[in-house]
Amino acid sequence: MRPLVVISKINPASQNIKQSLMRLVQFEQQADGRLSSQFLDMAEYPEEIIHIVPTHPADYYIFASTHKSASNTPALTVHTPGNWGTADLGGEPRKLNVAFGSKVKVIAQAMKRLSSEAGLGWQLAIEADHHGPTIEKPIIFVEIGSTEKEWKDGGAGEIAAKAIIEGATSEAVFPCYVGFGGTHYAPKFAPKIFDGEIAVGHIVSGYALEGDGADEERVRQALQKNVDVLAGVLIDWKGIKKEAKDKLVEALNSIGQNWEKA
């Protein structure tokens, strides 16, 4: 499968990652505006990154983006975007994207290894589904956080770019699960992605389930919208309040989907 790396002209981390990709990959300019290489394409758009709906075709999309956090912690993150509830940060409400758990895992593990080799010492994070855009093809966000200093850090841009290249060129496939529960940085699921033997596609946080419900239609989205064949469902049992957890389990049981505690 061939990806398109999506770059925003007004996103500093996106531009940083683009510059590293330009140094690392031999591109050719195409008539439709794409930059094309042997194993990936790249295209630039004028909108904010969370509002870009790419017009160039691809099998899946890797968005190069900034990451923001309240703590301003330097970080490299990777995740599947999508809106379990409202669409306050782009995309469509109550609509998930197509997750590509095996690619997320490869990129995350590359980030960890490359960061260690470079002595970067930043936080490495997997995030729960959140923000836009909403598109029909598989989508991954690769992010540098959390302030302008980090967004423009050349070393971080190179790590993110190299991780994207590894993701694009990898053919690795892992048993893929959907994760429900926990906080935004997925404490039960992130270690499985970085260090375990499985991939995790959609990650729906406990606060999303508690605030926006767990109806069968959206649970089906999380189960069905995955590139990888679904191996099962993991629940962060202590990471969801009882009422929301009961509704989630009821929906999974109604669908006939087996689940286990993470």
C-alpha cells in the first residue's frame, strides 16, 4: 500500500518534517502537485492540518502535524484521528476514520528506537482517537509536540520523517485489537504498541465513552473501520466508569464481539 504524506503550509511541525523528508527521500515533481518517490508521495495544502481533506489519491494518508498539550511536554506522538463525540477540532461528529494499527505500531516503534539512538529524551506517546479531519481512506497522524521550540526542532523532524519512511516501507502485519477506556495517552494500550507483540487500531478513551456514550453504531465503527483483521477487543477495566462500561459491554455482547480486560 502506498501512502501520501500530507503537509500543511501553515503548520510548523509539518514544515519541519517535510524538510527532513526532502533531505532523506528522492522526490520527483508531478503535474498534479504531488512530490513522488519510489515508496511514498507527499503533497502540501494551505489549510490547518486538522481540516485538510486530501485531493491527491493514495492507499492511506500520513499527516505530519504539531502536537499540543497543557503541560507543554516535549513529545513525539502517533495516533488515529477521529471523533467519538462532537467535532470541536475538525472532521465530522460521531464518525471514526479507518485505522491502520500495524502502520501505527511500526511508526511508534521506529520513533522509540530513533529517539533512543539520538538521545532525544522526549516523551513518546500514543493518543486516543480525537480531532479531524474525517476522510474515507486510512489515516495516521505523526506529531511533534508541544511548543514552537519543539515543532521546529530539526532532530525531532528527522526522527519523525525517518519513522514515516519506515512505516511506508514496512510490510509487517500484527494481530490488531481495538482498545476502549483509559486516559488520553492510553496507559494500558501504549506499552503494547511500543513494546508488545500486538497492534491497536482505534483507541476510545474512558472520558469519551463517559461523555458521549457507547451505542452499538459507534462501537461497530470502531470494530469495522480497520485495515488490519481484528483479533479482538481490549478494555481498560479500571479506566471507564461503571455506567459507561456497562453500556460498552452491552453493545459488544449485542454485536457478538468477544472482549477481554487489558
